[in-house]
Amino acid sequence: MIRYALAPIAAALALPVMSIPATAAEVQIVATNPVIELSVYEQIKVEPDIVTIGAGVTTDAPTAVEALRRNSAEMQRVIDLLKARGIASRDIQTTSINLNAQYDYNRNTQRQVFRAYRASNRVSVQLRDIPRAGEVLDALVSGGATDISGPSFSIEDDTAAKADARKGALERGKKQAEEYAQLAGYSGVRLLQIGESIRGNSGVSDGGLMMARAESVSAAPPPPIEAGLVSTGVSLSLTFEMVP
């Protein structure tokens, strides 16, 4: 949490010339009147400009070496397909690689029987052209991806949205504090301290989860994708002094 303490100018002038200025978090403000402490959250909804899709390939083979080799070749085909469709390397990220032995349970012998080695590889793909999401999903499955997850929508730069949320939260907090002050018989308020917490960083919104076997959907049309809106916001902790 970021905290800002607003000290009176007179207090700053009273400091010795050779002293080291205190940081905002170290400034002690003494209120002579009752104070109001508020927590205000302001949320802003905006259109996303990035969609993230997860794609994975799973391969079984008699040996660990063969399983990993086949899986690597299949995932490379998927990655090459993505790049051929204009997806930049920086927007393709490997998120997991796994290799495990698979066993079946034999009820007659009550023992685990080795079946195969299973290798899996997953990548995360970011698209900056959201209308292409359905096309890319279809291409991933056609190219050999055995499972798909997502889509997840986000904002690449939510600075402006955060600024709007910050302004709205402060204005609403001050209005609430003034209402409390008037109810208590005071004429107004003076802001003493601001604490900020960021919520919804980058405005991520999970659009749901899709799992599909390649052989079952390769002939299907691209799935429709609707981006909707994503949320980002700022939470402020405000301290006001009520003034006569």
C-alpha cells in the first residue's frame, strides 16, 4: 500500500535547517479535532485490448525419451503455426512442461501396471487483435493442440483507467467525509492522509474455460468470442480532520 501524509506548511518551516527531511510515511500529523477514517473503492470498466489463450499438447509413448520427443515435435508445429499467422515470439510463452509415468490399476493382482509415459507442454498466447481470437483458437486445435483454455481478457496499459478511478475515489471519499462532518456539527474537513491499494491490475477478466479434443472440433467453425468489459480499480484509505 502506498501512503501519503499531508503535513501543514507551517510544520515544515519549523524544522531545523540541518535536519534531514522526513519521508511521507514518517510524518506525524496531530489533529486537534475529531478525525474520519474512510475506505473507498472505485472501479472502472473499460474495453480490453488483449486476449490470452492457453494451448496444450499431450503425448503418450512407451518410453520417457519417446514421449518427450513426440510431444516436443507436436508443440513445435503448434508454435510454428502461430508464428505463421503473425503472432510475435514475445506473445508466445511456455507455461509448463510435464513428464510422468502413467499406470493402470489391476484389480486381480491389486497392483499398479505401467501403461505409458505422458509428456505435456502448454503455452500461453497473447493476441492484440481480439477479433482474431476465434480464428486462432480454431487454428490451434487444427494444428494439434489437444486442449484449449481461456480466453482471458486484459488491458495492456491501464494507467488512464487507474487515474480515473483514483480521482473518483478521492472525490467520493471527500464528499462522504463532508457529510459526516456536517452531521456532527462541523463546517468541513481537512485531508490528513491517503493510503492507496491497487486492485484488478491490468484489468484481467477470465472469459471461462474451454477444453476440446482436436479430432472432435477440427471441422467446426471458429467459436464466437465476445470481449465485453474488464474492470480495474483503486482502493483508498482516507483520513480527514473535521474542522469548525
